[in-house]
Amino acid sequence: MPVPLPGGIGFGLHWAWVPFFGFIFGAATIISLLVIWLAQGHPRYRSNESTVVYISDVGADNHALFIVLGTLTALLFFASIYLDYRLRHTYRIPTRVRRYERAASGLSLIFAFICALGCILLTIFDAFAHPTLHWTFSGIFFVALLLSGLFNMIELGGLARDYRDDKATRSSFYIKVAIVIPGIIAIIILACLMKRCDDRTPPGQSDYLTCNGDDSAAASLEWFVTTLFCLYIASMMLDLYPSRYTSAHRRSGAAPQELIQPTRGVVQPKSGVFGKKQMDGPLTRDTVPNGAMTNGEVPNGTMMNGTNGQALPQNGSSMV
């Protein structure tokens, strides 16, 4: 039976409901705008538009819908990244054990905030009424999204090595790679196409006459990157779902059932909250779990220094 969320909300997803609804609102934005454009006979809203229009242009023509869905998506995206940061910090899901993982997590959170802010502002300042502001905020949104995803991928890469038995963490890392790398390539090509189109179009002349092909390709890439954004939010469900199990542990005080622990880098027992040390006092041959790792394998019955992985003398005294 699923553990209910605070306030009595329960979907069987626990905190994973946040990226789930973020994905729903993001997908609703893309699908609704695409259906509207196709139902209208895929028009060109302005004379200088290409055959394939930007999602920004369809959003500008349906401004209220664009603002509402875009803002909800942005808020839930940032909430998902914040929850990932917070739950790892409180050992509710596999926690960070290396400095670069903590640094990458913090940077991902900062750029996620900038990304969400840019997304909200680009929906408010639409491409028709405020073209300069809109494309400025669009650039901020794309770059911040790229950097947030990149740092999140770096963090998960480290966690996948630390928690090699955790299939969810490893799967999330591979999914992030499959989303972030194509996203980086698509954003770079999109920027190059838009720049080349601007350079080829004389002042006052329609883009449609000079670079319809480039502009249509850039517009298609904008739709593609927005779709990747939605999939990126959905992938956060894999990261947050394990908090469902540690929540029961925190409420009842009972030991959780065989939660996954780091398999390298730190000495850990095989049960307990994700990544949190639960051993008090000096390490002895009785307190070091069989098969634990600390910069390498720990032979059964060998006492180890948990800081640098050196073997302790058999009498239990520390090495100098």
C-alpha cells in the first residue's frame, strides 16, 4: 500500500508525482500548441515566418494558454530538481559521497532556477509583442537548461559508480545522457541556423524569401528541444521514486529493508538510510560489514581505517 504524502495526498509515486505532473503539463503545452497550429491549417502568423513556425510563434498567438502551461511546467521542473537536491542531502535517496557530486548538484539546482525563470519570462514576453525580450529569455532558458542537465548528468554519473547495485540510479544516468547530449547538439545547431539566417537577410526584407529552409529547420529543432525538456522532467521520476521507501522508515523508526548502500568509496552497513553512516565508535572486525568497500575491497575480518582505507593492526589500535 503506497505511503501517503504529507497532507494525505498519495498516488503510489510519493515525491515522484512532482516531475510526473511537470511532464504532463509540459507535454500538454507541446501537444496543444501543435494541434492548434495543425487545426488552423499550419498558417504563417507573420509574413516573415518560415513554412514551419516556431513553437514561440504559436504560443504568442495563444498567449494565455502559453503562459499558464509554460509557468506550471517551469515551476514543477524547478521543484523536481530541488527535491532531488534536498532528498539526497537528507539521505532519503542515494546520497552524494564525493565533492564533485555535491558541487555538480548545487550547480544543477542554480541553473534549474535560472532555466525556470527564463521559461516563465519567455511566455510572458511573447515573440510578437516583445520579440527582443522573448528571444533573449529563450536563449537564457536553453543555455540554463543545457547546463542544469549537464551538471545533473555529471552528478548521476558519480552516483552510478558509487551505487553500482542501484538499477534506478544507473538507468537514470543513461537516460539523462540520451537526453542531454542530443539536446546540446540540437541547441548549438539551432543557434547557428538562426544566426546564419539573420546574417543572410538584409534589413527590412522577409526571412521567408532568403532562408526559409534554415528557419524551418531551426523551428523544428525548437520543437525538438522542448520535447527533450519534457522527457528530462519525466526522467526525474526515477530519481525521486526511492524516497517512497525511506519515508516509511522515517515515520516508523524501523530499519528499512535492505536499502542500497554505496559499493565503493565509503564504509557502509548493508541496511540503513541511503548512504548514511549508522556505526558509532571505532571500527572493528565485527563492525565492518563483509564485502564493504573503502577505496578497495575489505577482506572479511580485516579492520580498516574509514578515512584512507588503510588496514588497522589486529589489536584494534590506530596506525600512525
